Amino acid sequence: MSKSETYRQTLEPVNLVYSKPVAKGQTNKKELSGVYSDKKKKPSVVSGEILQKSIHSYRLWFRFLKLGLELEQQGTVLIMREESKWKGKVRERVTQKVVVNHSQYEGWDLDEVLERSFDDWWFGRSGCNGHRHLFVDEVSKVITENDSISNDPNHLTIQVDTRRRLVDVIQDIRDMNEKEKIFNHTTRDKFSINGRIRHLTIQNRYNALILILEHELSSKEILTHPNEYIRPTDERNKDGYKTERDIPKASHLMNTADFIQPSSTINDLMSGNAKSFGAKQILMSVCDGYFLKHPTKTYLE
């Protein structure tokens, strides 16, 4: 790999110890079921608790945060955009130093995020603190005579006359909310995931960033690696990624759009725009405490 291809993403090379790319077969198949589907899934309820997104979404967040912590230790500066000319004007190079906002991650035990696996950190295994509770909410339930009234400020006890119609009870709750402002949240107060997560797309971006930072493989080698680090995300590339060297002799009879430049594909995964975040933007957003996208920053200015 050329020096320009190796180091153009950071001002100085980095050495990754804890952050590794995800090879095919390392991800739970149940977590990635329906990756080609555009249907919006309802949050699942388990033992009276509800997780707003799939567990794989939180696994991706964890991986980007682990990478951010590791790069922060090395004082890494990312090159978000190289100097270029656009419509006759020169756009200056944009860089961002990787700094994690630790105050945004209260309760995460960031030392464990850096050094431990997601499963140990999430479920509390191998002497690690469990952190699943940071992301789950409780579904509403009926209090029985054997239950005690909760003092948790996040809980609310309401007395309802069961002889009344459901529509009237619902209206009562709406009236109470209008007066007392009980339910005034549009998202979770803390650690909510904004936007729709397309798991393989985000994982491909994560893998591309890791592999380029490791500076051991070329763009073509990343795309065609037997570990399938960059995996198909829809029907168009379900058979894998072709490259310009794969074009057969009769290519003049074929649609050249079926073939890609490896460096362009990797660059698309690494660098995004204001609307669609690339891997480096996702990383910087996570460092600021947001997954998937920062609500106001694009990190390109």
C-alpha cells in the first residue's frame, strides 16, 4: 500500500490494540436478521423491559466508542477532508482531533469499554459490570396487592376506576399530562440512538476505518478479503464487490457501472457528507456522545 493511501486519513500513523475489524461469522446471525428489509421493526419486550433498538445497534456504538478511546490515547488527528477545488474555489483541509467527551458517558465505565468485549460489558460477565440497564425502559404494568409502590422518580402510579370505558381513561391520562406535563419526552433522556440503523452499512464503515488505520491492506485487498470485511448490504452487491481488475475481455459489451474502483468505494465508506455520515463522522459523533449522528455538527467545517 502506498504511503499516501496509508496515512491520508490521519496526520500520523496509529497503532490499534483493542479495536479490530469484524470478520464474517463473528456476528450473531439473529442480530442481523432482515438486513435487506426496509420494514421498521417494533421494539421487543423481554421480561417487562423494552430496548428501543436491536442489541447490534448498541454493539456498533460500543465499537466506535472503543476506537475513539484508543485513538484519544494516541492523540490522533483525523483528516476529515483534504484540500480540494470546488466550483472554482479552494476548500481547505479539515482535521478533527479525536477527543471523547467522558461526561457524556457517565455510568459506562469507559476503562471497561476500552479493554473488554461488548458481551462482557453488556451482560456483566467475567468480572465486568453489566450495563444493559443503561438502555432499557420498563413497560407499563398493573400494580397488584403484592406489589409495593415504587419510589423511583422515573415511575408513576395512577389510580384508575376499572368500571370506566377505556377511551375515557385514555382521555383522563391525556388531561393529566396536559396539566402536569408528565409525559414530555420525545426520546430517551440519555443514551438514545438517533436515526435508523442499517447494521451492515455501519459495520462496513467501521471495518473500512479500522483496516485503513491498520495500514496493512490496500483498498482492493479490503474489498476482496476472504474474511469479507466489507459485506453486501443490498441486492445490488449481494454477490460481492467487483473491481476494475476483474473486468473481463468482453467488458465493452457490459455495463461498466457493474464494476468499481476500490479506492472510491473505501473512500465513500470512510468519508461522508452533511446528510450521510461516513465512518470518520460517525466516530467523531460518538466521541461527542451521539450515535448515529450529531444533531448539529457535520465535522466537515
